[in-house]
Amino acid sequence: MACHDVGKKLVGPSFRDIAGRYKGQVGAADALAGKIMKGSAGAWGSVPMPANAQVNAEEAKRLATWLLGDL
């Protein structure tokens, strides 16, 4: 929660903004789960999102599915 907030941009985009960009896309939960675990760069600007090595594939998928739900 130091990098993302539900409704406002912090270091990274808000969870609502992420959900809005990916909602309805086929495979979005899997793609976001991969970004949660492995990190990402360039999708939202110049600040990269570091990998979350402590999150396993099941947890990442659960987080992505929650994120794509109605926040």
C-alpha cells in the first residue's frame, strides 16, 4: 500500500485506474498477476514496479481478480 492506493495516485497508479485500463480485456487477470509477481516497467510512466517475490502465483491471481472487480 506504499505504492498504490484505491482511489488516488501515489508512486504508482490507483487501483481504480489500473482496473479501468484492464477491465474487460481477455487474459487481464493473468497478465496482471504476472506483473504483480515479476514487476513491470513503462506501462504507467518511468517509475518501474518492482517484483513481489514473496507473492506466489495463486496469491497474485487472487489479487488481480480482486483488482479487476468493482472497487
